[in-house]
Amino acid sequence: METIINVDDVSFSYGTQTEQALSHISLSVNKGDFIGIIGPSGAGKSTLAACLSGAVPHHYTGTFFGSVMVDGHDTCEASLTDVSQIVGSVLQDIDTQMVASVVEDEMLFGLENFGVPHDQIEQRVSETLETVGISDLRDREIATLSGGQKQKVAIAAILAMRPHVLVLDEPTAALDPASSTLVFETLREANRALGITIVVVEQKVALLSEYCNRVLVLNHGEIALQGEPHEVFAHTDELRAIGVDCPRVTRIFNSLEADGLVSGTPCLDVDEAERLISGIVDPAHAAIEAQTPTGSPHAPSLRPHAKDAEPVLTFDHVEFAYPNGGAAVHDLNLTLYPGELVGIVGQNGAGKTTLTKLLTGLLKPASGSVRVTG
């Protein structure tokens, strides 16, 4: 297959630092590949992504050795503007990437600045917004969007440019599970339908194992493992030592293998795990085991506050809505007591960030009250 990215013995250290963020990295990516990059914090994942996009060495200065060739262009010799027409990148900090105040203007910025013919712009904007699933956000102010919605806008703005390569640095970090899957579905569509080569830095290994055709593991700036997902996640002990997780179903396989019940290639998704277990367990016995027993350890625990304890936080029929739309809250009632550890979950745009801003006093409710320690 034709190679579109070639990284040849690249080492890089930031500024005047002597410690190398990347050390002797060599990597080839074929056209149409969908590559996932994983590794512990500080492994060099974001630095490698910056090398592929040309941000290293044009934006981040330091000591650079080796070469990165993207679609026949040397990223050191070509200008960052020229590289950006080939490689689209989505940063981890989305707010620093936004240049406009309205979603439509964000979409138009790159298209107009790179001279896309005017008669193509409307179609590109509409099709890309629909593909990413945010057509309803077209006229929204970016400041009113949730973090996950901003992530989708950033991806849409880059996809509209029709890059040859798309490099993303943890694009689902601010997204709920359903939205994370939607992002990867969008990337798969761009990969298959548009032929865009995808390179994504990501911590959600289950998504990578499902969507990527190749996984790269970095550790201390070096490539520790690489290959097809089944090959990489078969090295569970090595991954654990590095500090990288495996998909949950792979951990199930590992437990069964430790008991001598299975061997061979680990499973990576629920369907594979189901077929594996069905081959081991008698169907009638499995049906009995599937029933939740009385006193299940997964039953919710009692709230830990002492009897008659005073609450530390109370939301009493709180209402709030942004002037231009956004993640509003309606008739919100919530009481928290000392010693509780509470998680807030919900889809992007559900109002999670709005709730925390009401809690800290950054926003004032339109009606109702928020009381903290009385």
C-alpha cells in the first residue's frame, strides 16, 4: 500500500531541555489507515501528534532530529500553512483552537482562508455539520456550547477542509460515552467514505480496539508496541507494566485464560466475549447465572451522612437558561450531605457544567435557590 506518513528516526526535546520527549521514533502510516496511539501520561503521545501536524518544529521549538514526511512533504522544510492543508489537527484544548464566536463562522474560517471555491462552501458546511450530527448548532454562539459540543464543532471545521490526514489529540476527553462513539463513527465515515487517514491519540482503549486497524503504544518517548489491536492487547502484562489499560472484555479473557479455560487471541468486543463464553458455559447454566442474585454487590450503598445531619448543599427548584440557548436546567432539586462523594453524568449539553457554575456562584439562578452550608 502507498505510504502517506513516514517518520524516520525522530527525536525531539522541548526548548533547552535535555530530556527527550521522543527518542528515535520510526513509523510508517499507509493511506487509509486508522491509527490509535496510547500510552501513559508523559509518554510522548501529544508530541508525536504535533510532529505529524507540523506543530513541531514550527510552533513548538526545541532540538529536532530525524525527519517527518507527510504526503511527500518534509514538515521541517514546508511551511506550517502548507502542511496544514494536508494534515488537519484537532487539539486537546479546544478553546485555544476556536477562532470565531459562532459555529457557522468557525466552519467558514478555514474554507474561506484556504480559498475553497465559493460555490462549494455551503455544501461542505451543511454536509459536514450533518455528518458530525450538529446541524442544529449552526447558528449557536460557541461560548454557549458544552465542552463536548465544542469538540464536535472543531472536528467538523477540520473535516470540511477535506485534509488527507486527520490527527486528533484525545478528541473524546470531554465527551460522554454515546457522544464518544458518535465521534468515532464520524471518524470511521471520514476514513472510509472520504479516504482520510486518521491518527488519534486516545485513552479509551475499547473505542480504539473497535475502530482502529492499528495501535501504537508509546512509553518514555519510545515505541513499546505496535500492531493490529488483537496483537497489541494480547500483551496484557507488558501493557499493565507500562501503565496502559486493556478493554474490559480483554480482562475477562485474561481471567478465563488464567483459569485454563481459554487460550489464543484475546477478545476485544462484547460480541467476541459472548461467543467465547457461550462456548464454555452451558446455556441453561448461563441463564441462571445471569439472574441478579439477592444482595448483589452492585446494589447502591446507603448514603453516608449521619442521621439528622445538616446538608452542605441544597438546590431548591432551580431554573436557569442562557439567553441564546444552551444547557439549561429546569426545576433542579438536589441535596448533598457531609461525607458524600457524588458523580455528575449526562449527555453533552445536559447541563452538567451549568450545574457546577450555579454551585460555585458563577451563575445565578433565574428562580429557586442554591444554598451552600446554609
